[in-house]
Amino acid sequence: MPADIEATELRAALSDPERIRANSFPILQDLCRFAGVGQEQDVQEMVLRALEMRAHFGLGREILDGLVRQCGFFQYLDPDALPLADRIAYEVHRPANMGEDIVFHRPQAEVYWTLLAGENVVLSAPTSFGKSLIIDAVISSGRYNNVLIVVPTIALIDETRRRLGARFRNIYKVITHGSQARESKNIFVVTQERVLQDDITDNIDFFVIDEFYKLSPARGDDERSALLNPELLT
């Protein structure tokens, strides 16, 4: 059966609670088959649809949880209902020092652990991906004393300052201007112009550029791009 026809039938089945209660196992069989042949985005959609109906699957909920884990949606799992192997995987996706309620989905966790391993990351992801949460989690790890976050606009400076101040006010001083005194632990939130103007590039342990595509001189914004590219500052 073509995947598009199977997807249409699955959507219909997963929208009907009574049909799920009467045929939970056959529907889960179809969902498992679709997970093996469907496009990743379509599979994720179906699993999320099934997850909304989780209460109607009865004993099949454990199978559904396995599919949720396969898709990397660990944030939707109930850790107390997971077998040991799944519980271990769940804990791997929970960042340190961020509270019990914060659990990453798989791509977030991959970026988080890559950064903590000391690697550089260029991340292109939609707004709903949770990039800010990854930044907060890396800061929460306690590995870095001085963090520099470069944002493209003054409005984003204020938005980021408020978010980080609420979470880290007792650990870091959030600095948005060079006239502010520095402490032993600081988070600098500035535009690219202020990075050089305020001379805050020394002793930075963790460096973030928001909207990194602005690095490209091909965008026609050469002056701002030059401020972000050291090789262009000669």
C-alpha cells in the first residue's frame, strides 16, 4: 500500500477515540509499519497524533511510548511509566541543573552534548526548535564563567537579558553595556557593534551568535558582517 494512502487511513483512525479503543493493537501495527516506510516528518506527525490519544490505547500505550522514543520526543514521555532502558535514555535527554520539567527532544540533546564536548556548532533550525533552551542549559552546566551572546538588534538584547536574568540572576551578572562593572561570572548580551566598542572579547569561555547567517558578506550588509568576521577586520 502506498505510504500516502496509508497515511490518510492512519490520520482517520487516529482521530477517532472509539475506533482506537476497539482496534488499538491493529492501529499500532499500522503505525509501526508506517514508521518503517514513511517520511520522517510524516512519521513524527502520526506519532504525535497517536500521543494525543494515548489514554485510549489501553495496554498498547507501552508500544506507543516506544514509537515516541524512536522519534526522539522524550519530553512527552512519563518517566515513571518507562522500563529501565527507556528511563536511562530519558535521563540522557534531561539537561543538568535545569529542573525536573526540562527534557530535550533528540536533536536538542545532540546539540547540547556536542557543545559540552567542546565542539563548535552551526545550528539552523525553526523558531520552535528550542535554541534558546539549549543556550540556557549549556550556561546552567556551570562550566563557563564568561558567556558572550551576540544578538542582531537592541530589542533582542532586552528580551534575552530578561530571560537570562530571570534564570541566572543569583549566579551570573547579565551585562548589556560596557559601562557595567563585571563580576566573577558574567553573561554579555550585546550587538556586534558593542562587541568591539566595549572590548569584551577577552576571557570569553562560551560564545554564541544569534542569526549566524549575518556572518555572510554576500547579504549586502557588509559593514555589520565585517564586525562579526575577524578575518575582515584587518
